[in-house]
Amino acid sequence: MATGARAASLSSSPAAPRRARRKGDEPVSIFWPALPEDCTVAGPDGGPHPRRGELIGRGAEMGQIMRALAGARAGRGAALFVTGEPGVGKTRLATEALAVAAETNMVTVRGRASAVGSPVPYRPLVEALLLLSRAGLLPDPDELGRYGPVMARLLTGARDTGADAASHLVVAETMLRLLTVVGERQGCLLVLDDLHDADAATLAVLDYLLDNIGHQPAVLLLVTGCAPCAATELASRARGRDAAAVLDLGPLSRPDVHLLIAAELRVPPTEVCPDLVHRAVDSGAGIPFVVKELVHDLTGRPARRDPGTPTVPAGVADNVRRQAERLGPLGVELLGMAALFGRRFALPVLERAIGRDHAELSAVLRAAVASYLITPDGPGAQWYTFRYPLAAEALLDDLGPGERTRYVRRAARALTELHPGLPGTWCEHAAQLHEHAGDTPEAIRLYCEAAGRATGEGATDRAVDLLTRAHRLVEPDTVAELRATVLERLLDAVARSARFDGLPTPAALLNTLGGDGGEHDIPAQRRAGLHARLSDLATLTGRPAEALWHLDIARALLGSHPADQYAALVDLSAVHVELGRLAPDRLRTATRYALRALHAAQRVDLPDVACRALLLLGQLAREQDERTAAAHFRRARAIALARRLPVPRVAADVHLAIVAASHDGRPTRIEQARQEALAMGLLPLAHETGFVLALDRIQHGRYDEARDRIREAAADASRLGLGRPLAMLRLAEAVRYAHQGRRAEMRGALERLAPLLDAAPGVRAMSYGLARAVCSLLEERHEAAGQEFAQALAYDAENPAMGGFGKHGLILLLGVLAGRMGRPHHAEVTRASAGATRWNHQFTGLAHAVLLGREGRPDEATAAASTALEAAEPFPMARRLCQRLVAQSAYDDGWGTPVEWLREAEEYFHDAGLQAVAGASRALLRGMGASVRQRRTGTERVPADLRRCGITVREFEVARLVAERISNKDIAGRLHISLRTVEKHVASLLQKTGHPNRTAFATATRDLVA
């Protein structure tokens, strides 16, 4: 028997792959939706992509089955139940088990219960016996002794009413002995499928087998649905007495769905479009059957379709239809009406609409739940959801026009009766009903009202979704008032959330705004407001030229006598455009526009617009007059709270937290406000706040935290198309490298920033002052740093920055040290609010100390320096840089503790690998007659190729500068060593590396040491 077991295995191998849904035999490739060139998704794991038909997501279950099979081959039997909802892959798992067993030469046999036709006692057992018989594997009746006739009667279906008639117990013992004989060599696997349809006699036999299979060379794999029935009760009892294990199959995870799609399409996971994965996960709820049908439906059509509105795959629709019909006419009516509400529906509304007895409906509901068409949603029995969205879509598609209209009218009437005024989410449900009924104007109105409520609750993403649905209903013949209202609210919601996927197509915008310049049914000033909103979106996405274009159109449409409600919107857009303009007076002009917008908004009671104006005024004033700025922010917050406007309230909280953190150095409040913005879907605000937090991490020396924050936020901003926040985050990336003295990486970050320089006002000045100049100081290139700070000031004069770049701190300190700046400059800087922040106070305070020292007031200078360095305590790099910068002046004028400062600075910079500034600190210590610690570490920084040549750490420092083609004299100045020492090091480098001259060495080692 063993030799023929594999060939005679009765299980079907895993289903043969479906043929590609094209002509020929080429594998299907996914082209729905179109895969963008940059649209790649990492595979859920790093292994090879799965084959078509491969079992996915059931590794744990298959492991348990394989252990049971191994035990059976060793003479230890086992029983396992496989349960789960329809389509979850129970039969597929059983098929895989049969294939695995057959590969080990086990005898495999399968039977299935059925509810079709008249009941047949022991139907799955008889089917298994017949399969064994056809394969020639059925033992001779004599081998079973007195149980041989029982087997014969089971096979022939003969009825014997005599004393030897086969009772359930006798049949069970017969099957047990049969399995023992069949599996005596390599073991046996018996799969019985669809036991939820099994007769009582079969289940009675199985009950006996479960208790006695343990000492037989066989495995029972029993497959049943998980709806309450006799089979599931048997499984529960068997598990309770340790007679069987139960494998309850759940839906596939998102990574497993991804792999399943790749397997079905015969492509690597990286080639599967993310939109298809999202659609399959969202619509299929992880049910393999539904996912497969959906994937082949979406990819098997020649024409590309809108991913939001595909039809239901025929296989899924047929399955849902059959399940619903089993519930009877009342069940079909109940589910059809429920589908009008989408995936989630309220039972009380359906009860009122259908008008049937509660007990009668409850019975149908229980049956629908048992069939896994719907599931309870939350405590109680008030809300239900369809198990997967496609089920609701399939039921909705089955409704005829007349039937749908009747259902909608009854449901809408019930909804209004139960919930007058349509509070909460009932407004959205009512909108959906009117949409199904074809009452487009009322549906649009209700969607807009529901979106307004969502915005008031801080659910920005939800508002965008609702307004997008409303805008899709707009037709050319929709009344102008309604068209304008929908577009206004949609543009506002998109600006708050960065959900640019919700924007109308250019053609739709042209239709609403009137691009031909002719007559238009929307008043000109209202169209001006729409163009102002589009200008704001262009600013947000980093397209200043487009923003100006929309603003010019808006101003032209306003005319000579603009209404305040539209003039305020245009002025607010002008503020953003003005900030990007190259003009030294841009901040004053922008402030004038913001004030004008505020006054207009107050005159016509537009609290949201007033808050936006106040927030802009606060940002414009913060650098020079923090007190006034904070007053603007607090006023905006008060209005937002009074008028229940969560979006401006969160924005005000963010700005007030930034003001507070600039003094106390604690960003906790900023992070809390940012998290609230994220929770509300206010992504532009959240990412711009993320820039502030990234700079804070950099200033505090927490570079790894800053890196992680910047990378995550920049990836999201890039994905969303947020040009302005992305530019700020790219700047933060450059600043992070600069504060670590990593010039090459800083250059790369600045190159990535270059295309975005016009997207965020003031970024040019900040890129010089916060990045380039600081990096030069850490390289002891003070002349270069001075030039870079001068360039930053020049850019600021041309286009004043709203963020700090050293103007109110480090530039003042360097100017005082160089003698270019004195008391008047110090007074001017400290009058500005920016000069009083904790970050800048370390620089302004030390500048004050230097001036006091030169004025012959050493005690006051020492006290001022102590206060400044105390303020610098949270900023490790900046504190040591300040100590290195002011030490010589303090030593010359006899104040402070310059030797201690230099030792602290030297140790920090040496540990940070910043050898230039560490070396400068050592040189200054030597000049002051102080002992200097010898540093012999750092060989790990010398590249391996140069180490093998015998290059020392000091020679490597010289080599890096030679590779940059810097003269010996400048190298001596950089490293604070003599010119003669540099010449000796250069000669040693050439001799050890075999290069004829420094030019050849620089050419050969440029990439190695740069």
C-alpha cells in the first residue's frame, strides 16, 4: 500500500492556477490603477515573492497540522477542527494539508457533507469510503473482522433492521478500525468538509472517533463554519476535553493580503500598486475569497476605472445574493434597506422603516449575523456593520430603481421621525439616502451641513470626504449658489488637511470659476473668494507664481467696491503672497493686509477669518514684538473657543506654545499641540510645527531624534505635495548636519533644498545663517563664516525672514568680538523680542560680557558671562562654541574663567570628532600657558587604505585639507600648527602614499577623504 499511496492519493492537489485573463499564456501583470514611476512598495518580507496558489498567512495553522501528521506517521493520532467564516480559506487549508500529507506517502482521503437533496446518513463518511474503494485502497472486509459487514452495508446503502444493524457506535468503531488498517504503514489523513451541513448520525460517529483516535495512525481534519450549529458544539466539547484542537481561521493581515495579491497576479510584491492593496484590504476585510475575486475583477478589465467606484465582482455578488436569499423575503428587504446606509446601519431606523415586529426582525438579524453577512457594532443591539463593504455594494446593486426609491423614502421618513433635526451623524446618513434617491440638491446640502459639523468636531479628514462626495454630485445644471458653496467649503477643508486628493479636477474648477471670461452665473466677488482660496493652496504647495496669478484674478474680480466678506479673504491670500515677494518692506506690507482682513472680518462677523488674520499678525510680529504677538495669539484662541472653532484654536495653541518654549526651553507643550493637530488631520500645521521641534532637538544636541523626526515628516510632506513645510524640513536636515560639522552631508541636504527655496519665505537667509555659517565656525573658518552671515543678512534685507538665522544672537557676538559692533548694536538687538529667547540669550549675554570686559568692568563681565552660559546649559554644542569664541577676549581683559571654558570646549569637540575647533581650543590653552591634554585617539576615522600606508591621525587631518586644495598656510591656520609642521606632514603624506606631488595626491584622494 505504501508504494502506491502517493500515486493513489485521493485528495486533489491545490487548485490549478487560473489562466491569465488575456489571450495567450503570459502571466497577468497589474496595471490597475496605473503604477506611477516612483510608486514602489516594499514587500511584506524580504523573501521571494509567493507562487500562484501558495497558501498565505496560515503558517501557524499549517505548522500545527504538520506536527499532527508527523505524529500519525509515528502511530499517534490526532484530531483538529478548522473553523472560520465563509471565504476565509478553510477548504483551502484542508487542501494544503492533503497535499502535504500526500508528499510524505500518507494515505489521504476526503469526504464532504451537503445540505443539497434528501439527507443521507453518514454522507461524508460514505463518500470517503467510496473514494478509497475507487482507488483500490479499501481493505478487504475480512481484515475488519465482525466490522467488515458494517463497512459493506455503508458502501451499498443497504438497510438491515436485524440485531446486527449498524448503530452509531458500531459505525464509529468500524471507521476507527478502517483508519488503523489504511494508515498502518505511513499514516492516514481523513478530511471531512462542510460539517455544518452534516447529519446527526455523522456527528455521533465523530464524537466517538474524537475520543479514540489518539492511539491510531491517523489524523482527523474536520472542517466546519463557525456559525452556531451541532458541528461547532461538537468542536467546543472536544476542545474542552482535550480530544481535539480547534484552528479558528481569521482574516488575513494587510501584509498577507499584499502577498496574496502578488501571488494571484504572479508578480513580486514590490510591483503591486499600493492603491490596489488599499482597495483590497478596505473592501475585502482580509477574506481571501473576496480579495481574490476583487483583484481579478479590477485587473481583468481592459479599461481603467475610478478606484472609488468599481462594480462588485460577480463571484462575490452571487455569494452575497445566495446568503441573503437564504434569509427569506424579510431578510432580503432588511439587508437591501440597510445597504442604503453604507457599511454601517442603525437597527431602530430599519425597524421603523420596515414596520415589522421586533421579534421577527431579531430572528432575521441573528440569522444574518450567523451567515457572516453582518456583525454587531458596539455594545447592545443598536448598530450593525456589513462584514465587508462589498457585501453592502452587492445588495445595493441588486435593488431595482423603483424598489430603491421606495426603500429610500421609507428610510428617510423613519430617520426624520426618530431623529428630528438630524443631529450628529444622522445628517450624513440622510444625505446618503437622498443621494440614492436621486435628490441631488438635498443630498449636496446635507453633505455640506454634515461636513460643517465634522469640522466643528475637529474631524477634518471626515469633512473632506463628505465635501468630496458632495462635489461629485454637482452637475452643470446645479444651481450656482450650491456649486459655489460646495467648492468654497471643499477648498477650505483641503487647505486645512492637505488632502489634495479631494480637489476637483481642473475641468471642474474651470466650469465653476468660468475660465473663458464670459458671463457667469456665480457673482464676480464670490469667484474672487474662490480664487483667493486657490491662491492659498498654491502657496501651501510651494507654487508662488501660481499663487500670485490667482491673487491677481481675485483682485480684478473684487472691483472697486468689494464686499468685506470677500475682501478679507483676498487680503489674507495677499499676506501669504507678499511674504514670498522679494521686497525689504514685505513684512510691513503683509501686516497691513492682515490688519485690513481682520477689520473686514470683524465688520461682517466672520470669526474663522478673523482668527486666521490674528494668527498671521502674531507670526509677523513675533521676531520684533513678542508681547504683541502673544496678545494676537491669545485673542485668536479666545474667539475660537467662544465660537467653537477647533482648527484656529489648535493653531493658536501651537504658536503660544512656541513662544513659551523659546524662553523656558521646554517643548512639551509644542509637542502636545502638534499631536492634537495630527489627530485632527491638520497636516500642514503639524508639519510646520514639526520643523520647530526638529530645530529644538538639534539645538539640544539630540541629533538622532531630530533625524528621525525630519525623515518621517519630510517623507509625508513630500507625499502630500506640501512644498512650504517640505522646504522647512529640508532646511532642518541641513542644519542638523551643520551642527555636527558634517559639511559633505550638509551640502547634499542644501542641494535637496535648492528646488524648494521659493516655496518658503526666508529659507535662503536661514540656510546661510543656521547651516553654512555654523558649519564654517566648527571648521575654524571664521572668515568664511563671516561672509556667510553677511550673505544671510543680505537675503534678509531683500526678503525679511520670519525665523531666526543668527541676526539676534550669534552674528552680534561675532561682530562684537571682531570689533565691528558695539553698544548701539547690542541695544538694538536686545530690544527685539527675538534677542531675549533662551537660544539667543547665550550669544547676546556673552556679547554684553565682552563689551563689559573691554570697558574695564571685569566683575560685571564675569557675572554676565555666568548668566549667559547658564542659559546655554541645554544647548551643548552652542555652549562650547561660545566658550571657544569668547575665551581669548576674556583672557585678554581679565574676566571669566577662560581656561576652564576651553578645557570644557576641547573635550566636547574632541569627543564629537570636530578636530578643527578642538585643536583651536588646545592652541588657545597653550597660548594661555595652560596644560593641554594629549589626544592619541581617532585612528578609526582614518580610512583603511590610508591606515595601511601608515598615515597618522594628524596627517589625516592635513590630508583632508590637501584634498580640498587648501594651501599650506591656510592649513596651518585651520589646525593651529606652524607652517613648517604642515610642510613636514605633507611631505610624509606624499612619501607614504607614493604620489609625486600634492596635486596628484589631492586628485587621487578627493573622494576618499572629503
